[in-house]
Amino acid sequence: MSTRRSVVAAAALATVLGSLTLPGSASAASAANTRHVQKVGTGSYKVTGTGTGEPASINTEIPRDAGPEAAGLARTAKRPAGPHRSLAPARAASPSGASLTGGVIRNGPQLVTSFDGLTQRQQRTANNGNQFTLEPPDQALCAGGGHVVEAVNDAFRVYNADGTGQTGVVDLNTFFGYPPVIDRTTGVFGPELTDPVCLFDPSTHKFFLVVLTLDQTADGELTGGNHLDIAVASDPTGTWNIYRLDVTDDGSNGTPVHPHCPCIGDYPHIGVDAFGFYITTNEYSFFGTEYNSAQIYAFSKRALARGDADVLVTELDTPGADRGRNGFTVWPAQSPTVADYSYAQGGTEFFLSSNAAEEATGTKDYVSDSIVTWALTNSWSLDSASPSLGLSNTRVGVQRYSLPPAANQKSGPAPLRECLNDDPCATFILGAPDPFKPEALSPLDSNDTRMQQVTYAGGKLYGALDTAVSVGGATKAGIGWYIVRPSLRGSSVRADLAAQGQLGLAGNNLTYPAIGVNAAGKGVMAFTLVGDGYFPSAAYSAFDGRTGAGTIYLAKAGLGPQDGFSGYRAFNDPPRPRWGDYGATAVDGNNIWIASEYIGQTCTLAQYEATPFGSCGGTRTALANWGTRISLIKP
């Protein structure tokens, strides 16, 4: 099966480079803040009903904030400026100059099963349709105990191991005990949830699901209040315990007082080691554009797994921690088995980050030749009444990486674009003709240079990021991948580069990578493939724990271009077609589940305009058409 699905191997280019290590630069974080977090209730996997998905008033179809999923309507005069959340800056950086060579590194992985995950239409129609049209999905994935859990903005679903879905789609607001984000009967707004992430812990056999929640007034004004909601369960179809962590860092609810706050705990990601459960965020001023640094929140994993009513969390700040550069997207590692945890120095959690982004450097160069390895030590103390943690980091020299260009799309049917260019159709959506017509198909956001999912297995760290690559005589969006071997000298971390490379495909783009590696060191790297030859597709590459990435394979070819509101000037000038913001992998025994965004539908303008308007036979909504794909790979 895998040989039939393989993209032509000769066209897939990869480089494996030798080891390079920079002198150690261990540095301590600022003083830690330890405080109490309470269990606030429970949530359950309960479907509340499905709406029609027909477009509401344009004023309430897209949320009007400055958050990652809200690239749309202009803010009202009384609405706060909102967080910076600069996922994708202006594309001005030069290519990395990488010369990519090579091809197949070993026999290909086997595609065991593959099925459509959540779609934008399912998200929009959840909770009786009391949802917004959102882009991008921010896809989370975790697997264990015969269950596969997928979450997106703003819904989640549980699947059986064969891909059959449980019950139906549950909106995140209801699950976490909140009113709808928009009640379409009363017009009352509820909290806005975003950035879902999840994992299955192999030692406690618990699922952990985390979202960032933004507080709003009843008329939809952001207040500046925001917190992380943490849900924990043994059976994802049953009852979950829910904890709430304030991340404003303005002194509220026991938080420390940081500059430019209230702040937002943006882009949360999670990991575990033998003793701890970790969440990291990027801290921006909520009402300004200032960036502080990455925050690390450390909990006792066992306390959360037990369902304790009161648990401790220790927050560590990282301003200037990387030789004067701020920590940015410091991604905590997950491990496939209990045997892969590090017990050195009383238990150690490892992290990877990059340091090319403006948030880290203070400049707009978006170029670097190093990544950063972090170690949090003495994690056994998280089970005590007085946690005492150490945090250190060191740079690892790597091949130069830089800001990737936007990812061009293959031309195809785009009925929303065609509708906007047709005055009667545009008037039905906008209330007037589109003043920006003719609208054009936009390239996709291909991320910045931040680190993506991190795995720690067999004493090695695995991570990847988006970068510009030179391939086929052009600069395209590609992937930089890294295998790092960390070690500890006392409580300070050292790291050697075991292997690295860059992956690209001539005429096309590879975006939002996620690496999963099993306990045997065999793995897979998932990503979106899009460009001259492919509509946005769910793809993956072979990945070996010794030599890295190889041949590119298709899990599922896309059927049409991305045709969502964020790519058109009528909703967002200049357009910023959102994609990602991340994919995911989940190790399940020897096999690995992968999740990527793709486009799984296509239709004509006539089908789009048929009743119900914009649904194309129930495959999309009027303003967006993203889908997700979930696949099981035997490496």
C-alpha cells in the first residue's frame, strides 16, 4: 500500500548533516512562582445537538478579536486591541541557502488506516450551531487504551482504534462548563476557547486535554482575563476532572506581576516526564504588542491523575535565558513509554526551542544557526509541598534556518472566491458587493520558525520546524528536523547534535511538521503538502531515529484549494490565509497516529449557491472549507 502512495522518491530531497555542538550556555530562569490551582468541576463527552451551519449575520459569523482564529472583521471601537499573537510575520527573510540532496533512506512505513477527522463544518454546527466560523483548526491528537482523541478550534471527538467515531462532535465550551461562545438566539457571548492540545500519559494511563480560554463580556468584548483549562480522564468518553490556571500574570489569583500585563498565555503545549506534567506558553501583553518570554508551568502529574481538589503549580519565566534572548515556544517533550523517561537529577523533563523569531531576538531577521535544548531537573519534588526545580539550557549549532515563504496553492474550484467576485452572491454574504474584487486565491500561511512537536525517546530529543529551503531552483517552505542527544553535568544541560536535515519537494511546500518516534527509534514525520502539484494534502515522511527523514508519502491527497475567509480581502486586508497552527503525532504501541490539516472537499459555485447556501452538499460552510486527516502508520 505504501509504495502505491509514495510521492516520487527522486523528487523528495533531504540532507543529513554531521554533528555540531556550540559551547554550553546553561542559564537559570528567574525566581519560580508556586501557587495553588483548584479543581473547578468535571466535563463529559456529551453531544448537545447539531445546527444547520447556514451563515448568520456577518457581524457574528467570525469572531472580531485579534486572536489566531479571528482574522476577519475589524474590531469595534470599544473592543480592546488584543494580544500580539504574531504567528506569521511579513515574509521578508532570505532563504536558508540550504543545498538539499539525497532521497530514500530506508523502506517506507505502512499506512495502516486513514480517515477524515473533524471538519470546519462539524466544528461550526456543533452545540446546535452556537459556534463561530474559525480558521485555522489547531489540531490536537492523542491516543491510548483503544481510543483516539482529536480536538480542534472549537470542538473535539473520540474515535475507536478502527477510526469509527464515538457518539458525535462535542463543542469545547460545553465540555469545559461554559456557555456557548455565541448564543444565536439571544446574541449573548461566552468565553472564547482556542489552541487545544492533548496527550496520553503512559505511566498514569490518563488523557490530558488543555485549552486557552479568553474571557468576554456578554456583548463580546475581551476583558483581558484568560486562563488555561486542564482536563484529565482515564476514559475520554467518560468524566474528566477540570482545573483552571490563571495566566494573566498581573498579580491576579496568585499570579506573579510581569511587565506589560495583563498578559495572554498564548500557544500552550504540553509534555510529561516521570513525575511532572508541563505546559508552556508564549506570554504577550494582552492589550499591547509587547512580548515577555516563554512561561513553563510544572505540576505533579500524579496529583492531577488522582483528581486532587487542590494541586500546586510552579511557574518559571525565561526572559533573556538564551544568552540574552527570550525563550520562545519552548516545547516540552513527550515520551512513548515509561522506560523513555529521564530519571537523572531527580527526574528531568527536556524541551526544545528555536531562536530566530522576533520574540527571541528583538529583530525581524528570522534567521538562526542554532536551536536551544532545555532541561528542568528535580521534577520528583513536584510531588512535595515545596517543589524545588532547576532550569538550564544550551545552544546546539545547526544548519541555518529562516522564515519560510507563504505556500502557494494549486489553482482549482474556489466557490467563496467566485462568490465574492459576483456582486449578487457577494451581497448575500456581505450585505454589499465586495469592494476588493477581484479576489484572488491566496497562498497559505506556512508558520514562522518556531519549534513544533518534541519527542524524547531512547535518550534522544526529536523536533522539527518550518524553514525556507532552496529546492528545484526556487525558495519554498520546507522543514528543518533535528535529533539531539541531551545530557546533564550536575544540574546543567549539555547537548550534542546526533543528526539534522532539511526536507523539501520541488515545486511544492511542506508545512507544520510533527515528529513521532516509538520506543524502538522508528518514527514518522507528518505535515501538510501543498503547491504546484498538490492541493493541501495530508502527507508524511519516513523518519529513522538514527538518520532522520526520507521519502515523502501521501496519507490523503487534497481535493481542492483552501477557500476560507482569512484568505480574502473582504474579510482581512491584507489577507492572511490561516493554516495549521500545528499538527500532531501520537505513539500507540509500535504504531504512530498522525494528524494534519488538509482540504477534503471540492465543489462548484453552482453547488455552493444551492440550498442550503454555502454547504456544497454538507461538505463545508459558506466561509471556510478546512478538514483534518487522521492516519495510523506502522513505521
